[in-house]
Amino acid sequence: MRVLVWLFRAFLFFTLFAFALNNSQEVVVHWFFGQSWRAPLVIVVLIVFGLGCALGVLAMLPTWWRHRRNAGRAQPAMSNPPAAPDAHTPPTPPDGL
């Protein structure tokens, strides 16, 4: 299974590497107020991908913090389970019998 995972990673790396080599043309990114930026296409794509990942992580942070806070509050309640009955004590019959 590990071999398949490494083969997939190698395939993905070489595919992205070929993409980068094929898209080395310079592009112009036009900003506001007449500003522009020239860079290779692969750099622009990489920067936009990184910004998208960062924005996604920032959008998830409040949810992650809320789950951590709730898990922290539940931890003390779970660390003190109810005591098990003594092995020598006979079980009590259910009500109604």
C-alpha cells in the first residue's frame, strides 16, 4: 500500500512539475489604479492557490476553536466515569419484579 501511495505522490509531483514547465510564459496581472504586475503564470497560479488555502484555513478557525473548547469542557466529565459496582455485590433486581 505504501508503494502505491508513493507512486501516486511521484505522479502528482511530476504532473505539477510538467505543468510548471509548460506555463512559464509571463503574464500581466492588472490591479486597481493602473498598477500591473508581471510574473510567470505558474508563480501567479501558485500564489493564488496559497492565498486560497490560507483563506480556507482562516475561515475554519472559529469552528475548530469552538470544537476544541467544547471538547475541553467535556473532558473532565468523561474522565470521571461512574464507579462500577463491586464484584462481590449481587446485582439489584429491576423494579417491578
